[in-house]
Amino acid sequence: MSDPRTVFPKPLPSTWGPGVGLGLGGLLGAWGLFHPWLLLLVPFLLPLLRLPFALGLVVVLLRGCLFPVPEPPYGTRLEGVFTLHQDTILWQGHRLWVQHYPGLEDGRYRLRGYLAPPQGKRNPGGFDQRTWLLSRGIKGVFHVERAEPLAPLPDPRAPFRARLAQGLSTPALEVLEGLVLGDKRGLEDTYAQFQKAGLAHLLALSGLHVGFLVASLVFLLTPLGRWRYLLALLALPFYLWLAGPSPSLVRASLMAGLSLLGLFLGLGAAGVLQALGLALFLQLLWWPESLLSLSFQLSHLAVAGITLLLPALPQPQGARGYLAGALLTSLAAQVPLVPLLLHRFGFLPLLSPLSNLLALPLVSLLVPLGFLKLFLGGLLAPLLEPLARALLLLAQAASHGPLLSWGEISPVGFALYYLGLFPLALALHRHLPWRKAFLLSSLPLLASLLAAWPKPLDLFALDVGQGDALLARLGGAAVLVDGGRPEQGEKVVRALRALGVVALEVLVATHPDADHYGGLLKVAEEVPIGLALLSPAFPRDHPLVRTLEARGVPLLFPGAGTRLQVGRGNLEVLWPPHLSGDADEDGLVLLLDFGRARALLLADVPQRVERRLAVEGVDVLKVSHHGSRTGTDEDLLERIRSQVALIGVGRNPHGHPHPEVLERLARRGIRVYRTDQHGAVRVLFGYAW
């Protein structure tokens, strides 16, 4: 007799449904618009998916090729009266993003400024404005120099928002606006807590919100029989108009609409996988660039995970079944998202399934009741206030849970993750024995471990505007030198996460100027630090000193001659030998030895200090004082014979970097990289094995 525990593989399905074929074809067609080499996969997929796949591929490709997003004439100066709606205007067939500080409310304005292309990602882990705007069909940024308001723009949704606010405290209202309308503008610090708790998806309108809303309407309208499905269907366009057509909400509304239409016509609800494929195809047909939207990617991947993985997982009965089902649903949704979440946010909350299990009952009440409050006003406030407060408390508590930290993931890393996941998914559905599945999954895991083995030896000049922030990785150990102004701290933290730096062996503040130490206040709050080196010019009651002491970070105020071994390299302090009383002159001058190369970091010291530095033969120079004419001495350049010069600089009224400094560097054939022109700059010296 055979072992009753033996698993016999099921045959793979020979054909796919038309909805899945259309969706996958449209997906490959949309990707092909940005990466044409992906179209080489067509001969391998066409025999499996056949006509629907080919139709979806061709239609979306033609849509993108025949009707691309037009590119406006960059550099053009504009002046005139424009209608501003959601930070965009229309001009000669172009949608333009309006950039103005502070932001402008919707309305009619007389605007003057110039057109420029959107900026790409300026730092590791930074905001990619170009991709974000392209996902919205925008290729131009209108930099407004002068804005004269003429008239406000009527908002027909204002009465609904006013009724939602009636009777609620500000914190509760902010949560309700996020849950019901997807409006996160008022959350600020609270949103970061939702992210660290793994609950941020609750504030991005998607299938969860549409599902609660539709289920509530269908239940309340039960006496109307089949007509309740039609009324619930008609509520979806209203919700899209009220909350705005975000990609995740459009996807959820399309899927819900297909099922409600089928139920109204007596055909039954659409299969989830088929509805997902059709929604994917329709969204890409309408706007192929929506593929670039993070909301689009997260929404479709989460539903795909639930649809493909959850039915194969065990489902206990009774109360245990409800709890297990909620946990398994959260896990099934999270599994396909892991690399994307780590890539975009740098961390993954490990308690996310548990926090979602606790939040689900609250959200199931807040969403439909919040929707009713849009019509009933303050009547429901006494009920919604404690529920919203409870969700806030849950997010605050769960935000202190453990996080899995990671850096940015390469395309190869994404491929290895899904290649490792695929055999396990096949085994879960009994298409493959578990022993073979684990063996096949171990190969991508082994490849990823081998790829992460060599540790980089490199130096980053991060783009923090008019200021300095340099990160040195010395074979598994990291040193951060300065952090820009205080408002740049979050950028620096995101860059550290994106580069996989979970802790700093050494943090250095070269001198107490705000454009050098300010961002380190945020870094000290977010990142573990082994040792802090501060210029002796820092007073002992300085805010940075107090912050580091409160975090229990050992402090050292070194002088010339201090040497530290860090990872596979060394850090040496060359200056100051004593205090002069001038903050710039008392700045820490550092020599970083990477083993294969050396870098000299000059802080803001003047030329008279540079002449006294006992250093020769340096590969990389961090130019003093953002390229000020008071630094970068000719004698120093002659002695160090650098190949590369780094300048941390942004828009400024000081004329940095000074033309004389740039000319000195050019005469010696030194390659100059400026953060205002190049964004973050990486100098790679090799790898440590």
C-alpha cells in the first residue's frame, strides 16, 4: 500500500481563462513600452495563453505607441491665467505639474514661471518625481515664480467633507479622511506610525474599502432582491468621484462592478482571478503608464497573492477559523509584496499580520459608518470617535514592533525572489512535491546570498541641497559624515535604509553649522550608532550633543592624530590640533582609507588650514565649504593629486561653487561631481571579500 501522506502532483491547467490572458497580455505590452526587450518572452507565453493573451498584448502596445504622453517644450516661459486642480494645469494639450512653495489651493490664478522636466531620484531611496508624474500622464513641471490668486475653484465635494468632519476631533477626522476618502494630507507623523505598524494600506483606498462598502449596501438593501446589486453598482462611480480615481480604487471598483453586474443579470459573481485580469487589462488600456504607480503595483499583487495562495491554505472552522482565515489572508496578500515593500520603504513590519487581524474589526465598522456620515453629518460622530481613536492607539502601539530592514532591491533581486516563490506556490497547489519545491527554491536563495557576500568599499556624496552628507561603506561597516540641514534628515535616513545600512559604526559631525549637523538629529533618532565623533567646537549643551547622549551614544571630541579602524578601512582625524575659536577652522578634517584608495574630507576649513595638512596622494577630494573661494588651495591640490572632486551644494546666494575653484580643479584634470547637478554621487573603490 502507498503511504497515505504521499502527495501526487496535479496536472497544470492547459488553458487560462480569457480575463487572465487579457490581463497578462496587457501587462507584458505595457512593460514592453518601457523595456522592449521583455517582448522576447512572447514566444514562450503565447502557447500557454493563446488568443486573449495576444489580443491584450497587441491592443495595449498599440494604445501606448499611437497615443503616448506628449513631452512639453522644456525651457519655455509661461505667463497667463490658468485653472489649477489637484496641483495640475492644462496648457496646449499638456498636463503640467505646478511646483510652488507653499502649495496652492485649487482655483484660478495668474501664474508666471518656466517649464522643466521632472526630476528623477536624487538619492538612494529618494522620491522619483519623473516616474510618479509619468504614472499620472505628466511629463512637464511648471516652476511657478509668481502666483496671483483670482478666484477659488468650487468643490462640489466640500459639503460631504464638511459632514464627515462634524463632531469629530482632529485626530479622529484625519483617520476617517484616510479610511473613507484616501486623503492622507493631514496625517503627517501619524502616517509614519501606520507604515511601521503595517497598516498603511488601510489609508490607501482599495478592495478592502470597496468590499466593506459594497457588502454593507447589499446587506442593507436585501429587501430589494436582485435590484440591490444594481444600486450597489451605481454607488461605485459616486465613490470614485468622491475619493478620486486612484489606481487601487479603480482596480477594486472594476472588480466589484463586474461581480455586481453578473449577480444582477443572474450570471453569478465573476471569478476573482478573471475579474482581476479584466481589471488589469482595462486599466492598462486606458492608461499604460499607470503600471508605474506604486498603488497600482501593490493593489494588483496583493489581490493576486490572496487569489492564488489563500485557496490552497488550510481553513479551520468556527472562531478559530475566522482568526486563522484573517491571518492567512494577510499573509497571502503580503507574500508577493515583500520585495516591493522592502525596496520602496526599506523595512517590513514583522507584526503586520497580527496588527491587521486586530484592525480588521475596527475598519469593518469605520468604513461603512464613515461613508454614511458623509450624508448624516454629526449624528454618527459619538460612535465613530472612539472607533477611530482605538485604531490610532493600535497603530501607535504596533509601530514599536520589530522591523525587517533591507536596502533597495535590484531587478535581479526581484527575479530571484519570485523564482524562489514559484516552486513553493506549485507545491502548495500540489502541482509539485514539496521536496523538489524546496530544492528548486533553495537555488535562488543561494544565488542571492552569494551576491550579497562581497561588501562594497565606496563613498556617497548625498544630495542634501546646500550642505554636506557623506556616507562611507568600508567593507561591512558604515561611517556617516554630516547630514545637511534639519529638514534633510529624513532624506538621509531613507538613503541609509535604501543602501542597507541598518546601523552606523561611526557618526561624524564636522562642525556646528546647521547645514552640516542638522540632519544628524533625525539620524540619531532612527538609526543605531556605535560611536559619535564631534568637532571640539561643539558646546556640551548643543542639541546634537544632548540628542546623542539621550540615545546612549558614546561621544568623542577628537583632535588631530585620532585614528580608528572601521570595517576593512581606517578613519584618521587630520585637523584640528587645538581650538581656534572659529567654527569653520575648528572643523574635523578626515582621511578615509579604504585599503585600495583614500578620500580627504575637508568640511568647511579655509585655505590656511589646507596648507598645514600633512597629507599626500589622495584619490578623492571632498571640496571645502561647498566650493567657496576661501578653500581648495593650489598647494593642496598639487600635493594630493586627486582624480575626483565631490562638491555638496544646492541653490544658494553665495555663488557656490566659485568659478575660481572650478577652474583650479579643471586645470589639473580633476573630474568634478556636484550634487546640485548630478544628485547623489557614488565613488566605488571595489569590494571586500
